[in-house]
Amino acid sequence: MKSAPNHPKSISIAAYQYALPDNRIASFPLSDRDASKLLVFREGNIRDGQYRDLPAEIPSGYLLVFNQTRVVRARMVFTKPSGGRIEVFCLEPTSDYAEMTTALAQTGKVNWTCLVGGAAKWKPGMVLEKSVSLPDGTSLMLKASISHREQETFVIQFTWEPGYIAFAEVLEVAGAIPIPPYLKRESTESDLERYQTIYAREEGSVAAPTAGLHFTPNLLQRLTEKNINSAFVTLHVGAGTFKPVKAEKIEGHEMHAEWIEVEKHVIETLLHAGNKVIAVGTTSLRTLESIYWMGCKAYADPDTPLDQLEVHQWDPYDGAVPSQMPVEAALRALLQRMETEKAMKIVSKTSLLIAPGYRVRMVEALITNFHQPQSTLLLLVAAMVGADWKKIYEHALKSDYRFLSYGDGSILWKSASQF
């Protein structure tokens, strides 16, 4: 069946191309987080500022929503007895585990979906070994074997001794911070701090929610003093971040499901905030919009348990979920379901795709960095601001903004078509 012409499935990714010179990609962060440039876009107009000026850009009474996920040391290098190097990038736990926290707490053995560099050198039945020191000086022996292959990824079984150690600690001592491949360098000691937000709390991401990298304790304090409040959600950034759009049309691109966690009191805060909500980062926006759709599903089918309210890629577009429900009604339906199940937080998955044709419901503005050409993140920006994304990116390129994870950022207020 053909997609309707205005359906995101029909979008050609080639329409979201722009020239990004290598020298515009920030290889390292600035020495001061909040010294980064800030492009301000509102009602078709563009102004230049700095992140430290953010309190002046946001009216009193708004709510900023941050993603508090913490990047884990997901990149591990094993050396074969012959000297060959094999790199294992832990993307996410397999479906054997109910949630990220459970998987990271596993002791002695765990199964993980991974990318493997040098996979051709990893012969069937070969067990890779890596010995590292624990903080107390004792030795940890880590072993890795291939369980099976799944298209572009592998399911790897890790085992280790001493077996009482949790996998989260194994990654801490055996792995490295997985900085983005487009930085074209090895991670350094400075990345341990700077490729992490200052409020990172819940371990599980393989990439940082980079819009939050610009915030400092002082900046957060100044926002609070202006009665600009904060709330925290969790989306563990997974494999989808590194998955380029290879299909000509978005219909052929599969969004990877990622874990989200949102506490009940945060949903109550969102309910009282009304439309005065700003998402800090694309992952926060996707989490908030997913919460809306979960509420719609909870309202449409009161018998569906909370843990089965997963949001799929095309849910907003294909009519399977009510799409005209006010935000307040959706949030109340979700809270009612939580009351019924006596749940204090939602733990679920989302593969929501936000692209032109999508109407953003939960926020009035988005704080975000500048994203790669032909990426789903650029599609999300275009959904927020319409065709003006081209004007915004042209201005950023001409005005010496730094791009991608360690680059500068923007605050983008929704276009008129979104209201």
C-alpha cells in the first residue's frame, strides 16, 4: 500500500542534505561548558547568543525537561593471542532483561547486543579474554563469545570472574567512553567528564544527550532563580543514534527502540506546567512525546498494562492510536493507569519517529545542538520549525557555529504550523 504524499514515510532523505565541512565538526568541547554559542530562533527570526545567556531567553514560569541518562563505558577492546585487535561496542541488553537497570545489575554472566569491529577475525567458537584490575587491586577476568548474529549486530555473551561483580562495574573497569565515530579520534581522560552531563544519573546510554553538555551548576542556579523549573526523564540512547538513514525514503528506515523511564511525579509536574515546557535535547523531546502517546493508548484501551504501552515508529501517523486527544487528557489517563497499578514510574520502550508531518504536542521549544545531514535528528528539527531548518543551518554555517556533539547549540521555538 502506498503512503499518502504528506505521510513521513514518503519523505526523501536527500531533501535533508547540507554541506558540513570537517572543520566545522567540534573535535573537543570548549573549556567552559556554557561558553558555547546559542542560536535563538523564534517566529522566523534568528539571533546569536551564548548558553550562559539562556535565562534571558526563557520567560519565568517555564519548565525545562532534561534527560538524566548516564553514558556507560560501552567500548571494549580485546586482543587475540595472535595479537589481532577486536573492538566490541555494547549497544544494549538483549530482550532477556526487563529493563536497563536489571541488565546492568547482572552478575557473572550477561547477554548484550553489540557492534563488532574486526568481526571477520573472530572465528566461530573463539572465546576472547581480557584481564583488568578492579579498584581494590584484584584482577577481573572477562570473557566474550558470540551467541549469534542479528543482521548488523551480534549478541555477545559476557562472563567474568569474580562472578559477584555487576556488569555495570565490569564496563567501568574494562571499557572506554564511546565518543561518536565522526570525531575521528580515541577517547581521552577529559571525555570521561565532558562527554557526560553534570546531572547524569541513570546508567545505560552509549551516547550523551548532547544538548545538556552545555549546562553548568551556575547556569542551572540562575535558571532556578528566575523561576524556570527543571524536571528529569530518562531515555537511554542506543543503537539508533549511530544508524544512518540509508533508504531513499523514510519508509525504509527502521527506528531502533530505546528504553525510557519517567517517574509519576514528573508526569504530574508536566500536567501542571501546561504548554510552558521546553525539552533540553532531542531525546527529552522524544521521551515527552512518547509519554503523550502512552497516555492516548492508556485511554483507548484501559486494560493494557503499563509495561505494554510501548510506542512504535509509525503510531502517530497510521491511525492506530487516537491522535486528537488533548495533552491534559492523555497525561491524566496515564496517571490513572499508574494509580490503578500502584506504579511510581513508567519503564517502557519507544521507537517514535518525529519527522515533518508530525505535530509536536508536549513542548513549546527545543534546546538542541546542530545535527548531521540526512539524519533522523535533523528530521526532528524540521518537524519543529518547518522549512526554516535550512535558514537556521545556513546561518549557523556562515556564523562559525561548531557542529555535532561537542559543538554549539540552539533554542528553537515551534513554528506557527505546529500550534
